[in-house]
Amino acid sequence: MSKYFIILFALLFQVNLFAINSDTLDLDTVQLKSVLINQSNPALTVSKISYNENEIRPINFQDAIEFSPSVWITNSENQAQDNRMSIRGFGARSAFGIRGIKIVLDDIPLTTPDGQSQVDNIPFDLIQNIEILKSLSSTRHGNASGGVVYVNTFSELSLVQGVRSKLSFGTHGHKTKEATYSKKRDKSSTILRISQAESNGYRGHSGYKNKSLFFKHTIDLEKVKLKINSLYFDSPYAYDPGGLTIESVNENRSQARDRNVLFNAQESVKQLQAGLALDWKTAAGTVKSSLYYSNRDFIGLLPFTNGGYVELNRDFAGLEMSLNNSFNEFEWTLGASVQSQADDRKRFQNNEGVKGEMAMDQLESFDSYGMYALGSLNKPKYSLQAGVRFDVHQISMNDNFGLDQQYVDYSSRLRAYSPNIGFTYNLNKNDELYANYGSSYETPSLSELSANPDGSGFNNQLSPMVSNGFDIGYRKSNRRLSYSFTAFHIETKDEIVRYELEGFEGMNFYKNLGLSNRYGIEVEGSLMLGKHHIVKASHTQAKYEFENQGLKGELAGIPKSNVEFEWAYNKNGFYFKLDFKQVSSMFADNNNEVKIPSYALANIAVKNNFNIKGFSLNLGLQIRNLFDEKYYDNIRTNAFGNRFYEPASLRQFIFSVNTTF
């Protein structure tokens, strides 16, 4: 992989010389919501991915976000397990959903207080930009902030007014139907989107079907801006084909695991989320606040009998407020948050897909209270930024089943103190250096605590993981060219990893794994070539090591190196995009005995717009996995019986038709 790094470095260096000689115009000031203070010049590592309305749109969360160094996302094809995502190694342990990373959609958190996130209800085709904050961020965002992802949908002014519809279909029975209504009024605006998606899946027993609704209404007055959001997601079924051994993969890579078929492994989800974000200007400063509520109703069937039928009803609510102001050269922010999560978790016997007798009945709660202060001293040549946060988490569990159906109560209180300090130095209008030292902590989630190898109740042997680390970087930006170099090092105590037990294959258990060290180099850049071409490239070279009871190894499930390249062309309504990704090998287990081979992927997409008497029509084609690469959509780390492998689709075709009227 070192040769790719050398090529990329040389390319960016030559591009830099070309850009300096030809164009040194300043960029417009970019405001970053995720950093909370000094939003145009933070001493933090932040990547930003932007889209315009008419270009080729992402079709899933992996498409939308993966073009960024140290961001690793998999499992886009197994809808029953959801995307698995990591930033600089945080979140890699997750077997389903996202852990250890904060996800925010239009100023409303999608991440619960205990650090769990699902992104299946995000309207991918309405994403305008994504901010990926990679520096340790518990000072700003509290628990489970090894990384932060801010997703912002289009404002109504950015969308064509009226009704837009989309139909797409492709390989493996892929079908989507979408309709979006956008309306701008004098001081308010509205977006309403409905969609339905379904697929038979590449592997056996991997089909899914879902429908969703997204609504955003904005009122924009002189000193007050109110934004009302709501999301609804309904997936009646998403089947889980399970992990395979390498022998089964070689026999038939598209087959499902036999036990997953026997026990009808799948999930069914209904989720509703509503949020209100209010910003207003006062004499004391700018006040930002958000109020939100979410309910998730989940049924999951796992491929074993005892406790293999899961019912979970989750309520999640929160209130966040901050006050920002400045005087002379000093800017400050004070903030507070209150969040509450309640999980009603029940397990039953899974009698080969039929609900049986109860095996668990627990009421679990996670309440969180946080306060933080941030300050930034902004001089013409430099900026000094610092902050501190204090959080208290109250975790409790009422076991209504337990041993001999005796009532059991468990409660615990955790406190966390999170400091941060950063420095930026402006070399000139377009170039700057920065350094940052920060901390992050991550409590076990309620679902991880309740996965107790000793039976019902919480696993009291599972502890929070605490991280400290620094970034040092250089970044340059002008109208033609932007790029950055970043080096990072993070030390983590009590790293949490997942594993499986015999007889409970398909159920995930968790334990602490001593100390880990993460360090690496990130490079990313983009270049505009004339009016119609843009080229992007990124490279990650990292190591994720751990030490546990005298044993040393590399964390499983994360590649230590990857290169990404994208070329996009746009002229007169015609769009073309080619992207390429090279991923290094990785380990499937903590003992580092099984290595997953490296692979390379390429995708092509084309789209053309036709305007006929005020009627807009565009046709699109995507060819995914262009060269028919055999690789794995997901690796189930530390799976029992070496069932690590979830093979990915081979070459796929997706056709789309969009209309606007």
C-alpha cells in the first residue's frame, strides 16, 4: 500500500504547484455545525462531503459517507444487521448498528444516550452535506463520541420547487419508489418525502422491504429560526443470511447459513422520531436549542432457541441548549443536555421461527446529564481553543423474570470529565497548521450490558472504555484545490470487543480487552479541473493495536490501509462518475489467526437530464462492483466456529428514472 501513498502524495504536491501558479482565490467561509465553536477555523480534524441536487446521488449510507480517510463502513447489504461503521477504529466492535460514534441529522441526534445509532431511516437522496468530526469529541458531544457525523439535508431553497418522483430497479430484485414535495413561502418552507424500497438480496434469506417518511418544516424570521423534523420508518421484514465459514463460501458464496434459515433469522422495525430545533438571537448571545423524542419497536429472531426471539420497545427523549457569544477576540459557548432512554426488553424461545415461552423480561434505562464550556481566543495569526465537559449517567435495570422469577434491581452511576485543548496557526489566507488534544469515553450500551453470559441481568464485568489522543495537521484550501495531511495517536483503556459462545451462535457478547493504541496518517484532497471535472482522492495508513494480559495483536475487523479515488464530470445536464477503492487485508479475530484478503472495487454511474417544455426527466445507470470482485460485505469478528464471512454481491446494475413537475 505504500506505493499508493507515494503516488497520492506526489500527485497532490504537483497539483499544489499548479494551483499556486494558476489560481489562489479565497474560498467562501465554511461554517461547520459539528464543532460548536470557531466554526470556520476549528483546531479539529473535520472532513466535509457535499452534494448538489442534480448530481448522482448516494443510494445508501455507505455511498454517502465512505469517501473520507479513517472512515470505514460495511454491511450495506444485510439490512437485518444495519451498517457497521468505525472512525479511527471506534465502532469496529459493533455486530449490528453503529456504536461509539455520534450521528446527528438536521441538528437532532439519532444516537441514544448509551451510544447506539441506526441510520436506516436517513433520507439518503436528500443529503446536502455531511461533516465528519474525527478528533475525540466527548468535550463537545458527551458519551460515545469517538467520532461525530453531522448529516444535513437540503434546505428548501436548494431544491427545485414542486413534486419530484423517482423509480429505480436493478439486480437481485432491487426496487425503490420515492416522491418528494418541496415548497418555499415568504418566511417558511416545507419538504415532504415518502419512499419504499425492497430487494430479494444477493444471498439466500437476505431479502428486505421498508417504507419511510421524512418531513421538515422551517420558519425563518429576523431573529428566530424554527425547524420541525419528523421521521417514520417501517420495515416489516429484513432477513439475516448469517455468517459463513470459508469452506461454505467456496462451496456457494450466495447461500445462507442453514441455521439462519431454520430459525427464520430476521428483524422487523417500526420507528418514529420527531424533533424541534430553535435558534434565536438575544442580548446575551445566540441561543440554540433542540427537543426530540423517538420510539423504536423491534422484533428480532436469532438462530438459536433459548432467548432467540427478541422484543424490544425503546423510548428516547432529550433536550439540549447552548448559548454562544463573543467580545473582542474571545468567543465562548456554554451548553447543557438532558437525555433519557428506556428499553423494555423481552426474550422468548425461538422454536424454529415460532415464538415460545418467555426467557427474559427486563426494563432498562439510561439517563444522561451533561454540561460543557468552550472558549476560543482568535488572533489574526492564530487561535487557541479549549473546553471541558462533565457528564453523569444513571443506568438501571429491573429484572422482572430472573432466577425463579424473583424481582431483581440493578443500578449504577457513572461520571465523566472530558477536557480538550487545540491550537491553529494561519500561515496565510489559504494554509494553516493545527494541533488538538482531546478525550473520549464510551459506556457499554444497554444491549451490550444485557448480553450477559451468566444469563439475565446486566453484565457487571463490562466497563466503560476511556480514550485520550491528539491530532496534528496541515490543511490548504482555495477555489480550485483543497487538501489536508493529518497524523493522529489515540490510547484507549478497556477497549470493548465482541465475541460469540457455543450454543449461542448469532448472539453477541462483549468484554474489555486491556489497552489499545491507534495511530496513523490521513491524506485527502480535491481538485477542480476546468469547469466540468472534479477529482478527489484520500488515503489512510494506520495501525490499531492492543495489549491484553501480555498478549499483543491488532484489533479485528478494521483495515489498516485504504486508498480511494473519484472522478466526476458534469456538463449540460450530463453526469458521469467513476470511483475506485483499494482496501488492505485485516484480521477476523483477536488472536490474529485468520486474515481477510485485500480487495479493490470500482463503480461507474451516468445520468442525463432532459427538459421538455417545463417537464424535467433524467435517466440514470449505475454499475456497481464493475470488475466482479469477490469480497466480503461484512466480517463478523470473533464469530464462533470461524463463521466470519458475509460475501458481497458481484456486479450489479441499477437503473433510475426521475421526473420533476
